[in-house]
Amino acid sequence: MAKGKLKSGFGTDVEKEMLKVFEKKAETEGFSDKLTSVLLKSTDGREVPEQGTFDIVSTVYVLGHIHAHEIQTTLDNLCAAVKSGGWLVVAEFDNIAEQHEGHGEDDKFVSEGGHAHTSISVEDISTAMIRNGLTVEHVTKNTLDLWGSQTTANLLLGKRM
């Protein structure tokens, strides 16, 4: 994105260390005056500020680190953040839980935010987008070698009309 076109934005995470990475990248790229980091207390997205006002909301390999019982609420909150004419961009692995032995879907993974390793399907993401008034515009599946085994990475684009 061209620096002059970005008016403002923010990055969220449940872990302070990940926000430090975000802030460092924003500084390196010259966006630190336009981007704000927000530490969330929960992983379900209910604390995302300014619901319904974003042109683009993206989540890249995040849903697989949310407890299974919170994924649909998280997707609902991400969809709610997209304004009319805006986009939700979701990149996610099909089987991330299977790639992390010993970290099943509801195991509490030791982290500041208490994240887990959970699998979510393209169908579940698409259903959540449609349920929340978005049209699924694009789905791409790619096979990757991840941690020595094959996994599928999905990219979904949903648009609010």
C-alpha cells in the first residue's frame, strides 16, 4: 500500500511481544505515525474498536490460534468491523492443530493470551461470512510444506455490499 494513501490503522494481538513486532515493522516501513497497536484481553475480537468502519479487515494465520469455542464469535466480530463496500481477508491453514502434536483443539497453550491450536475449514469461514452479510468473492487453496508435512493454506475474500 502506498504510504500516502493510508490514513490510519491498527494491529491487535493478545500478546505484547507480537505487538512489539508489529510496532517495529510499522516504524521500519515509515507507518508508525499512522498505525496504532491494541493489546486485547480476549481472543474473540469483541474489543476491536470502531465496528463497521473499516475498508479492509484481515486476519492472517490467527484463527488457528484461537480456542475452538471462540472461533465463530471471533469471525462474527471481524465481519462486524467491515463497513459497507469493505472487505474481510482471511488466510488460514486447514489443519494447524494436527501440525502441533500435543496441542489439541482445546488445550491451553502457554502464552500471555492463552492461545490454542485449532483447525477451521473453508466452509466454516465462508458460512460465517455469509451469516454476517458478506459475499464470499474468492477462495484459493494452496498446498504447502509446513514443519516437514503437507498442509493446506486457504485465502478467502469476503465483501460487504
